[in-house]
Amino acid sequence: MSEYRYKLPDVGEGVVEAEIVEWRIKVGDTVEEDQPILDVMTDKATVEVPCAVNGTVTKIVGEPGDVIPVGTEILFIDTGGAPAPSEDPEEKSAEPKDEAPKEEPKPEPAKEEKKPEPKPEPKAAPAPVARAEGDRPLASPAVRQRAMENDIDLSTVPGTGPAGRITHQDLDDFIASGGRLAARAGGGGSSRAKRTGVEETKIIGLRRKIAENMVKAKTTIPHIAYVEEIDLTALEDLRKHLNATKRDDQPKLTLIPFLAAALCRALPQTPQANAHYDTEAGVLTKYEAVHLGIATATPNGLMVPTIRHAEAMDVWELATELGRLAKAARDGKATKDELSGSTITITSLGAIGGLVTTPVINLPETAIIGVNKMQELPRFDEGGLVVPRKLMNLSSSFDHRIVDGYEAAVLIQNVKGYLENPATLFM
């Protein structure tokens, strides 16, 4: 029997440490080369770490939330047990003739390797895990997100991970056994029943990075907010026409590609809003290129994938790249380069965007443009008649150390001009 000590590999250029997000294995599991065993996070990217050898896990080092330097021994694997399953069957058929009846054929190793791996037992709904009153179930943020999406009370899901931690496999088994339906049906009773649950969640991974960045942005940057009403009636007519006449290989257009195009047209007159400010060095770097960050909600938290050289794209190209990057971010497949390098950011809450927001600037940028919901409201036309118009507030924040209030207003008024007269975007 030989032991392989697996060290945390280099998960990205220049990365010296990574935060453990979730172990996909546990002690006793049989693992194979290239099998995903661990999720770690660096900057804003979650990286899947594969196994290097075949064998059986004997020891795991580090819990979710721990920050581990690259090169640290995090996993111990008995490599002597890996090839055994393919060789043992022949040995078993030959040995029972000479050896004691049923104690020597080594059923135990086979059981140990089968136990952690298939988990086929929960054909019936598993019984609620035995936890003390008030104890919260242990699970990673990703597992909690899945449970919430499936209306599952994690306190009813048995956990097979360390200290009873609920894994993705536990959740799969619970749903497959009918536990999801039982959880919904069992939650009946009076609609006015008291809710007494309390849950404490350790803030780790992407959520911790977001928290750190928000604190740094709000304590470092003196924000100035600027809100303006935009009449999108003409733009909406154009957008609907373009969507109705588009080719099959073209994406459906939303408001964001038009806003992105308008912003790219307006920024050269306010270049300090398309910039990075290094607070410690006192250096402002203005960019001619518009590397447009698009704040994107994902199951793991807010990410900002970047459309490179947005100024060189038309609305169709912007829509295509926007869709590709948003999907990659939500699927957890966006690369480190795709999640960095933005020079200005657009953030949108879509239809639930509210009337006004005060978005937080994405460090080290100097501006962020916020989209609110569109409404059809009455307005007076030039003849004094009340007419319906499609209106939306644009809420933006600026670094007041770099962008003066007048300059912020100039930028947004120029964007407003392009959006209210959409033909100018194509001139």
C-alpha cells in the first residue's frame, strides 16, 4: 500500500492561494484520475480541481472557507487500493477452494469501496437527519442554493459528508427518492403557522469576495449618484421591429445592447468615467477602449464578465457577446480573463429594477450605470395633450474624487440623447 499526498495545484497565473469552496469527496471514497474532487475560488472565478491519481481517500485537509496556499498537502490517497477492484474477482474465484470457506474471500474491501460510491439505498424517502433542536444543517452555498430552488428544507436531508455535511449527491438522492415532494406536502398546515427556523451561514467563496469588495468600494470611494428619466418609446419601437425582422442566427435584442452602444458613443466626451483610479499611487488611468463590465446574477453570487472592446461592436455583436458571457458566468465556466479588466460597468435588475437604485462602483473603476424598470406613464406632448410614454430611470454612481457632478450629468445626458433618438446610434 502506498500513500499519495496531493498538493493544491497552481489554479491560475500568479495565484498563490485559493479558498476552499466545496469538497466533492469524503474520506473512504474511491477516486479516479481527472475526477473533480474540489471547488476552490480565486479572485471572482471558481475553479474545479481534478484528482491526480486513482485510489481511496484516507485524509482530507481544510474546510470550506479556509484559504490554502498553493503547494499545501490537502488530500491523502491510498493508491494501493485503486487497481484492486479489477484484479480481486479472479483471485476470489481461485482462493476459496484452498482457504477457509467464507471469511477469506475479502468481501470487506469490496464493501468499503462500494459503500461511499453508489449510495443507491435511498429508494424510499430518507428519514430526517438526527439533529439536536436548533442545530442547522451543514451545507455549502451551492447546495443551499439548489435546495432553495427546489423548495427543500435542508433539515430533512440526511448528510453523509464530514460532520453530517449535506453534499450534492445527498441532495440528488433525496430528490430521486421522492423527498422533494414529501418536503412540499409535509409543509402544509395553517398558512399562519409561526416560522421559528434560524440559519447561520458562514460567508465564504464568492460571497465573501463580494462582501470585501463592497466594503472597500464604499469606504474608499465618495460616491455621487445621478438619476435621469429616459423616454424609451422610440427605442422600444425600433427594438421590436429589429427583433421581428432579425435573421435566425441573430440574438434577440434587449435594452442593454442599445445602452452599451450609447455609452460607448458618449464616453469619449467624459473619458474620466471610463477609467481606473489607483488610490494608493494617486494615478488615474483613462482608457480609449471600452471594456464593458456587465453585472450578472449567478447562483453563487454577483459576477462581472467583461465585453472587450465594446466600442468596436454593433448592437447585434454586443447582444451576442452579452449572452455568451452571461451564460458562462451562470454556468460557472467564465475564465479569469472574462471576469476581469472592465473599465466601466452596467448593472441591471431587469423588470424588478425599481424606480431608483444607488449602485456601488466596481473597484478600481470610476463609474457604474444602473438600469431601472421601464413603465408606461402619461406625459404631455408638445401640443399639451396627455400621451402614454415608455419611461425608465437611469441611476448611475460616480467616483466624486475623479468625476464632478457636472461631468456626470454631461455623460448621462449624452447617453439619454442617443437612447431617445435611436437612429443616431447607427449614424
